[in-house]
Amino acid sequence: MANLSNTKTLVVACNTASTTYDSNMDKFFKKKYPNLNIITMIDESSEGIVNLATANSNDKKNIHIALLATPATINSNAYQSKIKEMVKSNNQNLKLYTYSPQQWVKNIENGADIKVTEEVIANDMEIFKNQMGEDFTKIEVAGLFCTHYPFYKNEIKNFFIKNGNQNIKILTQGNIFSDKIYRDIKANIDNYKYNKRKPQVPQECVREIDINSDITGLLTKYIQQPSQPIPY
């Protein structure tokens, strides 16, 4: 953060972190770095999911949204509040279901075996489906509001389809924020003067760094912990 004064756009690229970015933090950054544009996940994602649900709704008046995120994000109530605010301003009716899978992030980061992955997703989505009841087939859009969850996008969409919801849309956040950052840079490109970055370590040291990533590896042992739904 030492060069933050030279930074033009800062993206809080984590849902959990975005939920803790409050008005006091915003005032601090704007006072200390008046030229810094800060983008968090909440507003853009909430607008995106409401718009997609509306577009996918039969009557545009009544919308049904499923939101999957980490327990910290769900417990913050940040998305629920923002989505309800937007729906109210649109004079719409909303049914919003939230769920916090307990194992997904851990499994993704540890590269869980595909059979383990499929079993956990099926188990968690079955719990979520039971929570929604007959509204399961009415969900217009499921928002994967954790940066990890797009790894399971196809499995989640297939579960909805196999269980009677043929029109489900799955919303991830990558495009939302790449487009937002692009628009921000394009709108301010004349005012942005990017200094050439200086290497922090000699090039020969960089070549010697050994990066170990096992995102596609296998877990040899696994004990399933069923998720508990957090009612909204």
C-alpha cells in the first residue's frame, strides 16, 4: 500500500472484505486519497442480479433470487439490504433465498477430487432446494457471490436444470468487474498518468522463485461436513 497515492482505481475484489467496507472507511480513503476511485463488490453485483432476475422474470414484477456466498458475507446482511433497496425502488416484489456452503472454498483451494466435489455440491444444493420449496423452480437467477464459486458454475446450473428449473441464469462477478474497471479507466484515461513500475527484486531472483500451486490436486482423505442453511 506504500504507492497507493499513485493508484487511480482500487478494487476490493472480495465479497467478505466488501461487506466490511463501511462509510467510515470510505471517508478515510477519500480524505487521504481524494483521486482514488474505490470499487467494492456490493453495489455492482446487487444491481447486476436484480437486473438479470427482472430480465428473466415472466412479469418483471415478481422476482426470485438465490444467493450463494460465504457465511461471513451472508451474515453481514449487506447484499440482502442492497438488493431489497433496489427492488423496492423498482416497485417490485422479491423472494430472496440465501445459502452458505461450508466446504466449497476449502475444497476449491485444496483441489478436491471431482467425486468429492460432485457429492458435496449435490448434498448442499439439495439442502438449498428443500429450503426454497416450490419456489426452487421459480428462481430466475442464482448469484455466485464468492470469487471461488464460479469453479462450480456448471454443476450448480445442471442441478437446477435436472430438478425442474430450466430457465435458471447463473450470475458470476468476473465480467461485472472487468467491465466496471474498463469503463473507469476509459472514462478517466486522459487524467491517468501511470508511472512505469520498477522491479522490486533483481530479475535473476525472480527467475529462481518456485511457485507451488495445487489447485487441481487431489485430496486423499475427506470427511464430509453437511452445510447448514442460514434462513433469510
